[in-house]
Amino acid sequence: MANKTEATLERVNRLLDAERKALIEGRLDQLAELAERKSELVLDLEQLGDLNQQDLQEMRRKAHRNERLIQSALEGIRSVTARLETLRRVREGLETYDRSGNKTRITSFRDARMETRLSGFLENARYRTGIL
């Protein structure tokens, strides 16, 4: 039983390390697969029953670390989304008021290359992560 427990704990630790590496390297497309594997390993851990508190603390520490990284990635994606929305509004023109209080619309130029790159990045991140 001890060997099975040790092997399962090692697989969990390797998976949490792989998740961290994927997050740091921006390979968000790997997160869905890692989450599936993590769910399977949690079931394996539950079947093992009594686990060493030190091992559990190490897993919790790594899981919390990864959770913070995931939150940071989400914040980055939200930031890109907000920036794209701002670019879309600017592309449509800017409404402002003159000294007399009359509304004026200022039309702007369109940088299609930047917009296309940012849109592609955001759509790719949404597709690859499945978290938005």
C-alpha cells in the first residue's frame, strides 16, 4: 500500500509542477488536459485514505501557488478583453463635448493589423483554456 501511495503522491506532485510550468510559459492550451488528469488523481488519492500530513501540506501549497498563477492568467485575459473593447470603441470614433457643451464625434483611423493580432490572441486563449 505504501508504494501505491508514494507513486500516487509523486504523480500528483509532477502534475502540479507541470501545471505551474505551463502557466509560467503561457501554454494555457494544456490546462484543460491537466485539469482532467488532476481530477483523476484526486479520485485516486481519496481511495488511498489516510495520507501523511506533510505530503498533504506540500500538495496544498503547490495547488494554491498554481491557483494564484491561474488567477493572474485570467486577469491578463480580462485585461486584453478590455483593451480590445476600448480599441473597438475608439475605432468607431470618439464622442466628446466642445466648450459650448455640444457633443462632437471624432472619427479615428483603424490599425487593422494590431486589432487582428489582439483578437487572434484573445480567441486563441479562450479556445485553448476553455475557461472563458
